Amino acid sequence: MGPDIYGALTVDLNDAPIRTETGRDLFGKPMARLIIGDNLHSIAITVSNSTPAKVAELAEAAAQLAACAEQMARLATLPEVA
């Protein structure tokens, strides 16, 4: 089964808060989600219907993003070359 994506979007993380939320949804079913942002400026990735392997894949992708961000930060300290 593919993801349910409600409209195409791009989110720039910047320094937004990141948190997880677990509990029960409005229908009483167990739910778990990752929330980026706060109040009206947030996006959630729900993993309630995902397998543990798929959540591990998400964690691996986040680790790859962290490695890229570290590399970009290191490169930003170097002088520009014409």
C-alpha cells in the first residue's frame, strides 16, 4: 500500500520543533505520529498503519539527511573558489 498524500508539498525544517505523539485517535484506535512544527504551521507523518520495518526505513532516511546537513555545514565554512 502506498502513502496517503493529501496534496504535494515541500517543508523546510529550519529550526522547527519536532516531536512524537502517541495515544488514541478520534475513533479510539491507537495512533503514533511524528509532528514537525507547532500550532497552525505543522505537518504530521502518521505511522499508525506502518510496519516497524517501514518506520526503521524512515529513521535511516533521517540519518542520511543528518549526514548531508553535516556535510553542507562543513562545506559552508570553506572559502568559495572561482
